[in-house]
Amino acid sequence: MNAEGFATELPWMWSGLAAYALATLVAISGVVIQNAGGTSTRGGRSERLVLALLIAGVVLLAAAIAQRWVRIGHGPWISLFELLMSQLWSLGVIYAVAYWRMPRFRASAVVVLPVFWVLGSWLLTLEPKASHFPATYYNEWKWIHVFLGKVYLALLLIGVGLAGVMILRRFPRAARWFGSMPADDVVDRVAWRVMMLALVFDSLMLIAGAVWAQDAWGRYWSWDSLETSAFVTWLALGVGIHVRLTYRVAPWISGAIIIGIFVLAFTTYLGMPYVSPAAHKGMV
Amino acid sequence: MKWFRLLASLKLTLVGMILLVIGASLTYDNRLDVTMWVLVVPLALLALNLTAAIFTNQRINRQPGLLVFHIGLLSIIVLAAIGRLSFIDAHLEIAEGQGFTPDLLLETKQGPLHAGRLDKVRFVQGYYTVDYAEGMHRGLTNSQVLIPDERGQFTSKIVGDDRVLVLEGYRFYTTFNKGFSVVLTWLPDQGIPVTGRINLPSYPLYDYKQDNSWTPQGASPVKFWLQVNTGMREDAAWVLDARNSRGVLVVSHGDQRVELQVGESTRLEGGQLRYDRLSAWMGYKVYYDPTLRWLFFVSIIAVIGMGWHYWQVMGARLFPAEAQHQRSDEKSSAPTGGLANAGEDV
């Protein structure tokens, strides 16, 4: 790995990722061990520890982002390294709030937190070299677009946690882990409410992005790969909601639809700008 | 009417959405070999479906939030269609000191119903500067434009990147495409002198081939090559500014080759050519769509409608399921299995 960032953001980032990793281990042990006997209990102490570790991770990653911001002179907007670090921070913030405010659904952390591991492991493979800040990124709409996008992806992640529970409950052993959570019909309803809220933020994100694109590149929509992928994800959310309104869908299928939408959003967010040779890539 | 209710079917909505997903995927990366009908057909189907649903589906028209959202979606489709019929998308290259005229537009794409007032657009291009960071990364562009008012006075304005020049609804964006031009005067042996300019290729993109050619009336072609010194460097930040740049103009005509400094002349077949000064040109993207503002407002209102509906469904609480789960828990004895109710509000 490049020596760049060793004296600044990297120690903070590693500490933040370690806190998230510990939170994952505590969450899994709390859910699996305490509910292994089939009794539906919620581990108050382990849940508090998970929340504390999540908050610690958020604070440490915030310090890493701030250190890098000072070092390179701009925020985490450009390189995949920056986007992943920023995403891990914002997902951590919003998921910590959800974890705190939805105590009956905390067991779903065993599905959500491994996603942090995936992102964190990916982040560790990337070089923290400084990135160039394009002129069109001074636009204020970028802040709004990015903020809305972060809320949107975090809401999808919360939905994924609930979706994962509905799928895992098809397996008797795993079903015992989630005995402390409400029944599938409630989990399903809450999951889709979260997805609908995600649709609100997704729509606002697309609008803010279109305004930014119009100001910065002279077109609000041009069907480049990132825009197309974002639109397909928005449509997939709409399709998912309409499928649920039209048909009686088994919880595990409902969960699979939610996970499919998240995969699309994840690919759009963290894949498309870096694999496509289209306009958006030039802009990052 | 039965057919109207069929048209409003949620299943048809799903078909339309899936067709739109397929259509959008086919246009992936803006492929030019894919017909626009892959988007137009599903959008038209969805517009019909939405219209019918707004009138007949009580779940939509009896819930104000959902009604606003769906009318908003329909309006977006209509506005986008109007936009495609009336838009204009073009490029232009305009030199320092030159006034804008519609005939400068290049690569123009426009809708069949475009009816803007491009002929009313007036501005004169001034100087420009472009910041470059180490490694030749382009930074901020500052381009001066002079805009005349009704009294004939000019107002100076700096535009560039996302600071857009908007005149008569036309939006002018600076682009990466900009470069130098040389101002020349042709003094023919017979006739009156003519002053004009020759634009050279985009700079610094084509810094290695700053050449062009011109054919004087009644003579053979003359080739030009500009040896320009802008202070450009890759290992440090620098500013592209024609006012601080110097250029030697190499003129080739047949076997004759001569280097001219600003103000110098050379004798060519049929007259004399004088190199008056080094100037610059800026490339703009021009965009016009009268629906832009409406699209923004309608989109926002649609999302407000969706948010309003969500607020009602959620009982104005962020996570009301926390309050409701007790009741549901009592109804559901098993933690697994069970089907979601089709048609329930999400």
C-alpha cells in the first residue's frame, strides 16, 4: 500500500473498521448464542455494546475523513477509496440511529453488519492516494445529492436486514435466532415501509442529481451508464412496491426482492462510476 | 367503463415498468444504435395506465398524497415529451471579441417544435482563464462575456463550469474545448485589406499540433503552425490565459516558410499577410428546454405527495411499527411463514 495517508487518516480508519468488526462479532454472538436454545430473548447488554461500538466506529471514521479532508483539501467525493470510507461512515450513522430507535428489530444487525465487513474489506484493498477535485464539483447541489443518496442507501440497508431475517427464518436453526423479533408479516410491513421511505429519498436524490447535472454538464439526464443504472434501480423499487400491492407475496420472496433492489443500488453507487467509460466516469 | 378499468390495472403498471426497465437497459451507456421507441412505448403505456388509474383507482384518487404523486409522475412524462419536442442542444466556438450569432452553432440537435428566440441572444466573448492543477487536471474556468442592455451599454459577467450564462432561455456552458486563434490581415495587391481570424485546435488537448490552413482568394493554400508559449507544465499548477501567452506563427506557402512575430508581415502570392495578434476562442455547449423549471417543480411536488402519503401511512412517526407490533404479534402465533396481504399499504 502507498505510504500516503499513513500519518493522517489511515490509523483512524483502521480503528473505525475494527470497531465495526467488533460490533458485528458482538451482534452475531448476542443473537446466535443467546437464542440458540430457542428462547426468544433480547440481549440488552450485548445490544448496548453493539450500539456503543457502532458509535465508536462512526466517530473514528469521521476523524479519518476529517484528517483526509485537511490533507488533500477536499471532501470524500471522488475516488472509490473516499466514497467507500464516506459510505461506511454515513451507513454507520443512520444504521446506529435505526438500531437505537427500533429495539425489536435489532437482531437484524447480524444481516446488516456483515455488509459493513464487505465494504470495509474492499476499502482496505484500495490505495488512499489524493484525488483531483473537478471544477463542476463546487456546485452546492452536489451536497444535497450526496446527502440524499446516503440516506437512501442506508434505508435500503435497513430493509436488507429485515429482508435477510425473513429469508433466514426459512431455516429452522436460523429461525430460532430471530425469535425475539416480531412475526414475518410485521417484519415484511416494516421492511416495505422502509423501502418506501427509501423511494422518497431516491426520488429526491435523482432530482438533486438532475439539477446538478444541468448546472454542471448542460443536461439533466443523458442516459449514461450511471444514470441508467440509477433509473433502473428507482424503477425496481417501484416494481417491488407494486408487486407487493398486486400479489400475495411470501415473506422470503419479499425479502429476496428487497435484497435484489439493494444489489442494484449498491452496484449503481459503488460500481458504475468506476467501470463505465461514459460521461459520469470522466466527472469523477 | 370496463376497458378503462382494465387500462388502470396494476398488472399493466408492472408490465409497463418492466418494459421500461428493459428499454432503459437497452439504451445503456447511451447507445446510438438503439431506437428511442424502446423508451417511448413503455412510457406511453405507463402514461395511459396512470391516467386511467388516477380516474378509476380509489386507492389513488381517495388518498391525496398518492393522487398528487401519480399526477406528478404523469406530468413529468408529459413535460419530458414536450421538452424533447422543443429542445435544442448544440455547440459553438466563439473568439475573443466576437459577437454571438445563431449561425455559429455547430452539431445542432433540436426538437421539431423548437421555437426559441435564439436570434434575440446577444453577447460578446471576452477573455478567459482556466486553472490547471498539477498533473494537467483542469480546474475552474472563468470566461468573461459582455452582455448589451437596451441602451447599448455592456455588462461584464464571468461564467464557467456550473456558472451558466442564461439568455432568452438558452443556457451557455463553457466546455473543455477552447484554444487559440490568430488574427491576420490580408493585404491583397488589388482590392481592400481584410482582417479575420483562424482558430487553432483545442488547447492544451492538441498542444502538439496547433496548425490550420487558409486559402486567400485567387491563391494557393497557406499553412499555419503556432509555436505557443503559455507557461504550461505538468508538474505544477498553472493558468491558461491568452493575455499572458506568446506565439510565433510559422507560415508555409509552397516552398516558402517564414516565422512571424506579432505585427510582422510576409509576402505571399497575390498579396501580403500580416500577423496582428494572438487571441483565443472558447467552446460552449448550448442547451434550451422550456420545460426545465416546470420539470423541477413538478418533480418536487410529486415527491412531496409521496412523502405526505408516507407520513399518513406511518402515522407521523418514523418507526410506528414499534407501536403496532404488539397487536400484530398477538395475531401471529408463528414467527415464520404467512403471506403478506396483497393490496395493503406499504
